[in-house]
Amino acid sequence: MNKMTDLVSLRKTIEEDYARKVNSFRLLPITGKDILVGDSIIAFMLMKKYGFESWINMGIAGDTTTGVMERLDAVIRQKPKKVIVSVGSNDLVLTNHSLEEIAYHLRDIMIILKSHDIDVYYLLVTPICSSCEHANHLYIANRTNEMIYQLNQIIKHTLLNTDIIDTYTPLTNTHNELDSRYSKDGIHLNDLGYQIFTQTIHDALR
């Protein structure tokens, strides 16, 4: 298989799992709990282990800004006081969105959530390490740290009225890429990576 075939196969797997998870979120009992919503960085996070046991995890691996927008009804239905959004990286490889379009989609997500009297926080897109020995290039695909850095800069200038939490800088090494100590495959976080990621969030919320 070539890279394009692998990416098509990955997209198919994501799509097949996506609808089932969205439906399950829409059927959750209403609790008023705060929510984390986003892609695999959220989906793979162990809530109890990292101090978010009182929150609902609405992460879906492979999600994009468009996907989060289309399932905001499930988030709003829960009547949370706080929502943390972590999405944007997959837009770089699974959509044709420009960097500006990604930021505009995020702005629209924030506007909708805030219109329901929800305090919203956005987590900057985390870096990657394509040069790491254990890097999974299927998952990393065509992402680069230059693209991610530029996207984060545009997001910061676009989401002027949103609380932004810098989850990018604490995970980078001196070469401005994801520190290999914090990842299992060059893009997803391992336990140490999640410790730093979640502590950054807790510090910002305090």
C-alpha cells in the first residue's frame, strides 16, 4: 500500500467509528458536568488518572473542526459550565481547509458555546516529532511543526475573546518539535506527555 491508500483506509476507519460515538454522546444522561471535546488527544486521555474525573470526555480520534461543529448539540445539551476544546491538527491532513479557515471554524465554535453561557477554553495544537525513531508516519501524515506553529499563531490572533491554554510550548524540545520523551508514536502522548499536558490545563484553570 502507498501513503495515499493508507490515508484513505484510515479515513474510512475513522468515519465508521465516528457516527457511533457521536450518537452515544447525544444519548448520555444530562448531568451538567463540564466537558472536554476534541480529537484523539482528548479521546485517549484517562480522565480519572489526570484529575478530570468530574468531567465528560467527548473526544473522538481523527476529529476535525467541522466534526466538532456538527456535534456541538451533544455538548450544549449537557448544560456544562465549562468546555475545553482541543481540535485542529487533523484538519491539516483530513480536510482541504486553509489555516485561516481552521481558525474561523474554531471562532464559530467558541461563539456558539459562549452564546449558551458556557466558559470556553481552547488548547493550542500540540507539536509532532516526525524524526523520532518510533514515529508513526501514517498518523503524522503531511503535518509539520512549521504548519502547526503557524496555525497556532493564526488561532491566537483569531480567538481574541477566548481563553487560550498553551499546550504547545510545554511539549516541545529545543528543536521546536514534540519531545520524544512525551510521545509513543511522534504525535500521540504517552503517560509523561499527558502529565505535562493536563498539568498545564489545571494550572490555567486555577
